[in-house]
Amino acid sequence: MNPVTRTLIAKELYLHRWTMLGMAVAAALAAGLCAFGRLAFNVGAIAWITAVIAGGVMLAIYGVGQERRDNSLQFVLSLPISPRQYVLAKLAGLLLAYLLPWLVAAGSAALLVVLSTAIPDGMLAYVAVLSGFLLANFGVVLAGALLVRSEGAMTAVIIVTNMGVSIFMFVVGALPGIRDHLGDPAPVWNTTILAVLLAEALVLASALLLPLLSAARRRDFL
């Protein structure tokens, strides 16, 4: 990775530092709220999911879409970097900007399950697959932001991925290999959990690969 690419990645982290901080703090506070009773758990869980999703959408919109609208990509023309290298820097920078607060969010949710006596440790496996889905979901949103230029199309991507969260929770949460072990005193890492995690990893990898393949055939940067 050349110095220009590393500088562009660092630029993404600097520009989005407040979004990263806000997402991490909001998710951690929401997870903490879940420890104060059933109603607080429901409110905190919704707030946790909202913080993780909203943070990703803001990174994609302002990290890619806003640059297009502001014509701030003009400065890239003076840099010794190819369109593919620029897309790689954008992907890596925004993924890292999301990954850091995502780790805080996932870690705070896992810590809640481990420390709370009211929440069975069997929920830990579900926290893992849900966190993995939200990461893969961000990968799809980011790929959409890099691949589509229409605001209408990008809005559709955001709507579909947001709906996908609810569908995932209902469908995957109802799988016997997950549903039957939510109340267990210890997490069960069975083939169902591993298959879901593998599918999420494949979706994330595919979503990140598509913009790079597209960049290899284009002459402009975004």
C-alpha cells in the first residue's frame, strides 16, 4: 500500500471521527440500558440496533455521496493514484471507520450478556450473528454508495438493507438451531450459528469486492 493510499485512509478516519465516537458511545449506552429491566431491555436493544445502522448509513452517505455532491473529488486528480487505488482507500478507510465503533457496540452487547444475571448466556451466540449481519449490512450499503450514482437508487439501497435487519431477526432468530438455545446457561456454537456467520462473511467479502472490480474498468474515481 503506497503512502498516498495510507494518507487517504487516515483522512477518512479523521473526517468521520465524530460519527465514529457518536456511534460507539450511543451503542455502549444503549447496551447498558438493557440491564435495567424488561422495558429498558426492549428500548435499549432498539436503540443499540439503531445506533449501529445509523452510524453506517451516515458514513456511507457523507463518505461517498457528499463528496460527489460537493465536487471535492477534484483534488484527487492531482494525486499519483489510480481510480482503483482510490476506491481501495475509500473502502478501507470507511470500513475501518465503521469497524472500530462496531467492535465497541458488539463488545458492549456481549459484555451485557456475560455480566447480566437476568440475560442467559445462550443469547451470546445470537448477539454474534446479529453483529455479524450488521457488519455485512454495512458492507452492502457501502458498496451501493460506491457503485450507484443516483440518489434515488441509494435511497432504495438504504431502505432495503434497513428492512433486511427486521427480516433477519425474525427469520434467523426462528431457526431451531438458534431459537432453541437462546435460554441456555451457556452459548451453543452449533452448525446453524457457524453457517450464518459464514454466510455473513461471504456477503461482506462480496460487497467489498464489487466496487474494486468496477473500479478496475472505470477511468473516473467515483
